[in-house]
Amino acid sequence: MSGMYQALYRKWRPMVFEDVVGQEHISETLRNSIQTGRIAHAYLFCGTRGTGKTTCAKILSRAVNCENPVNGNPCNACPTCLGILDGSNMDVFEMDAASNRGIDDIRQIRDEVDYAPASSKYKVYIIDEAHMITDAAFNALLKTLEEPPEYVIFILATTEPNAILPTILSRCQRFDFRRISVDDISRRINKICAAENINMTPDAAELIAELADGSMRDSLSILEQCAASCAGEIRRSDITDIVGIVDDSVLFDIADYVAEGNSLACLKAADGFLDKGKEVSAFFNDIIDHYRCLMFCKAADSPQDIIDKSGEKIEKYKEQAKKYDLERLLYSVTTLCEYLAQSKWMASPKISVEMALLKLANPQYGNSGDALAARVSALEAKLESGNFVSVSHSAKKAENKIADKSEKSEKAEKMKEPAKSASAPDSGGSREWEKWSEALGIIKNESKKLYMFLFRAKAYISGDSIEIVLSNREAYERISTPEGKNYLSGLFEKIIGKRCRVVVSEQGNRLAAPVENKDASILDLAKKKDILGDIMTVSGEDSF
């Protein structure tokens, strides 16, 4: 048996508390409790998989029984430690609650605790996956757990502490195991590779650490798989092929193409990955995580506190995030999540990837308010910089048509003037409403989508009437509904202290507009789509 191969995660399982990676806060506490003799009768170890819960439980079981402890650690050389390590010691019990979860299994433990240890100081019960124990079985254990014999210690390990009864939680000392950082896992992998004569590039070790997602056991499993597949040096590209993930360089390229609006390059990059037989879900998960990192770099001053990546990679995220605004990133993450959900029931999931990338590279085709907001924001930025230039062929041909249409519109407006609606505010007494910006602030906090339709609007007040002049037809259709008017009426009442009548009109079609709104609106350009054509080019490159 000793000549058989042993898995790396078992071979390199820590033997003392100091070797447990990333859990120094727990190791120090347990060592101090053993040195001072303040040993609890029940412990609860919580945390995600592969963070060291069972490992610490095993070390603790040896430390409390060790004949020659060293600074709170087991010596791992005395007969008691050796007996626990090889499983011959009958005073340390390990139970998998996933398969021994019933009341009869717990009753057996309850009956056994009455007997003193055979050869050790303590009888230790390590119950793994403790959340799987049934409520009835936990209730059978409750009295024993609350007042066990002085020679009994219970150690419960679980990934779901919320599934354990509160009465059990209150009787245990709880320790929460953290997800292990990428740097800590990477250092441990390099140490193991050096000892096992495994050649690996530094960036490959970093990738394995990222793929482990905070789990040391997962990282060693990936390392073992890669070592078995690669005869020579393990490179980053080898890991991406073996595990079936998207290489970071591809993700950065796709995000660059999206920012540039280069649809063809996006599709080629994605096809290069998917044509190798890789999973669509893997692609979506990787690119969603990429845009998540970009989003944090855009929204947070210290993204390294949130993103568990290397410092070098975070700098790359920061640099690429400069090509996006926050609205565009939010829209991108939302769109990718939507198409990930759709891909699970589509006959050809690859189509969902292509649709998602086309939508990201061309946000003007999005039907959601977020997409429109992203488009408007981009156009506004170009207008503010003074770089808006229309160079489309159809636009050049349409100059005379615009002039003709303007004359016709002016005549139509004059024909409308005698037929003023009785519900519109009197043009003679209306003025711009000075509290409109305050109302917009409240709307922005309550509904981002509603704010998107109203932030370019103008408001005029006349007596008990407030007229909202909207900048485009889509906004008018959304806001002029009874629900929209009632919402605004209630909001305005909170601001001015009395109920008011809300009138909604569209810019250029106001029935009563004493104060002209001469500010250029981006959405006014969209209204001229039938004249200018579908293509409006900004700075000679970006098309909307």
C-alpha cells in the first residue's frame, strides 16, 4: 500500500496549524486555546470547499491528545499522533454526515460518549458535511452536545452553516474559514512544484490559483491533472486547453473589440474558442467575470479590495476600463447574463454567444432602457467634446430635405396654434420650474429607467399645472400614460406641498410653449432618422 501513488492534496495536507494556508486567524486561536487548556467541548468550522476545515479538525484532534505538544501543535511522532494519523486510534471518530445523517446514526454516537477514551485524553468526533444531518437527528444530539462528558469534543464541519439548527449553533464555538487568496495559493503551488520536480511557468501557477476560486484542494487537483497531461514544462496555454477555459488574452481582445464596435473581430475571437469544442457556459462565465472586474475598476477607487486577482492583472483591467463608461459596463454584464440563461435551452447555444457579442458591440440595437442610456451617454460625450461630425452619404444628400422639412414643420406649428388644448398651461403665465432639478434627483434614486427618459426634459409651471416637455417620441409615449402622470403628480406634490396637474408634451409639438428650449438634444438627431438615414458617424469612426 505504501508504494501506491497518493494524490497531491492528501500528500501535502498540512500537519500543523502553521501550514494551513490563509487561515492564520483560526490557527492562532486554536493553538492558544490548547496551550492555555481552554478547550471547548464543541466546535463549528464553516467555509467553502477546500479551505481547510477538515484539515484543521484533524490537526486539532491530534493536538488535544498529543503526548508531546509543541506550542499548541501536535508532535506527529508520539504513539497517539501516529495512531490517529494511520486510523488505528479508536478515540477519534470521523463521520460523513452526507451518508450517515439519520437519527439512528446520531443515537449510536450518543450511546458511545458514555464510555471513556480507550488510550487518549479525549474522544473526538469529527462530523463532516454537518448540515446534511436531519433536524430530528440534531435534536437527538442536542442534549449530548450541550453537556457532554468532559473527555468528549465535537467538531462539526460544514459549507452551509445556515442549514444547521440555531440551537446547535449556539452550543458551538464557531470559526469561519476564508476563501484563500490567489497569491497564497500561488505561493503554495510553487512550493509543491519545487518539491515534486514539476516544471511550471509563474503565470501558469497564477492561473491555477485563479481557477481554484479560493480552494486549495481544487488547485492541487488541477495541478495534478496538468502534471499528468504535460510531459515538459506546464505553460498557461496548456492549462487553458486542459481545463477548457477562455484565455485571458482572448477576453481582453474581445472587450477591446466591443469598445471599438468591431463586430466581426468579436465573432472571430469567440468562434476561435468555441470551434475547439469548448462549452458555451464556460465562455459566458469567463467573459461575465471579465466585465465584472472592469465594472469594479470603473466604480471603485480600490478594486484590489474586491477583485481577487494579481496586481499586474488588476492594472490591465484598470487600463481597459478607461474605454468604457459605467453604464456601458452595467449594460454589458446584464446582456451577457440574459444570454447565458437563454443558451441553456437553445438548440444551438453558440448562437446565443454571437447574439450577445453583437449586442455588446452595437448597443444601439438593444431594446432596453440601459442600451438607450448607453447610446445617449456616448453621443453626449462626443457632442460635449465638439467632435460630432455627420459624414454619411445619405446625410450629405439630405441637407436640402432638412431645410424643406423645417419649413413644413414651421407651417404645421402655425396651423396648430389656434387649436390649443384647454388642458395645457397658459402660455402667458408659464415659466421654467426652478425645482425640476430637485425632482430629477428624486426620480434618479427611485428609478434609473424613468430618469433616462426624463433627464433631457424641460419643466414649466403655470398656476397649478406643470408641463413636462420631452425630447423624443419614445420618452413621450412612456411618460404620457396615466400611470406616468399620476406618479409625477404625486412626486411634485411632495416637493411643492400641493396637488398639481401634470401635462406631458413633446418637444417641437408643444401646444403652449412660451419659453423656447434651444439646447441641442442628442435625441433630436434620432428623430431625423428618416432623413439622415440609419448611420450617424461620430469623429469619423464610431457609428451609432
